[in-house]
Amino acid sequence: MEERRQHLRSTVIKGATLSNDLGDSRPCVVMNQSETGAKVQIDALDFIMGSSSIMLKFTGCDLIHNCRCVRLHENIVGLEFMG
């Protein structure tokens, strides 16, 4: 299969927290990431659905990404980093 991503993703397993625009947050695991996005595993997809803005904060550091959801499948979320 041809790779169509502009930026290759690196496999990582990192703890993180997702926060939606309502102020709710849930723990998640970042499975892979690139300069422009990440694949995240989370138990509660309903938490993501309907949110116009999602914040991804990595555990143990101050790095926070403002994201938008570009893909949902079972308990996997594809996120695009915004600005």
C-alpha cells in the first residue's frame, strides 16, 4: 500500500490526557505521532464526538497540542495538530 502521509509517524507509547471543549478530560495512550498529528487510543469515543476542539497533553511534560479529530475507529482516534 502506498504511504500518503506527508510526515512519517514514529511509533511511541506515551501516556496523555485528552480534554474536550466542555472541560471534560480522559486519560489516553498515544500510539504514534508525527509533526502534524497522532494516533490515540481512548476508551470513551463519545467524549470526543461533537467536540470542536480537543487538547492533547502528554503526561510528565507541559507539551499541549490543540487538535481536531480526523478519524474515529473503535477506540482509536486520529488527531491532526492545529497551529
